[in-house]
Amino acid sequence: MESKLHNIQPVVTFTSLSKPKRDFAYWQSQTPQFRLATLEQIRQEYHRWRYNAQPGFQRVYTIIKR
């Protein structure tokens, strides 16, 4: 899943502030799988930026059979 995200090429466009935004139309045109993968990438980047760590469990639990 992550390898697909690295194929995204950056795009720069200049537009007037008076023009309506096309963000919603763009994301609606993408597949649900791509939108979820992009959201997951944003979430991971946020955790690295905010907490300087990979998201995960804070503690390790061991399940034992009684």
C-alpha cells in the first residue's frame, strides 16, 4: 500500500482566490482505497511530526493461557 503512495508526483498550480475550489471534486473522483491510503499516510506523517515517533501500542501485552 505504501509503495503506491510514493508514485504521487507533486503538482503546483496557481489559481485566483476568487475561483471556486476543486478539492472536493478531486477527492470524490478517487477510489475509496486511494482515499483511505492517503488518509493513513497523512495520519502517520502527523504522528511523526507531533510526537516524533511511529504510532503504535504504548505498552506490550503478553497473553497467557490459564
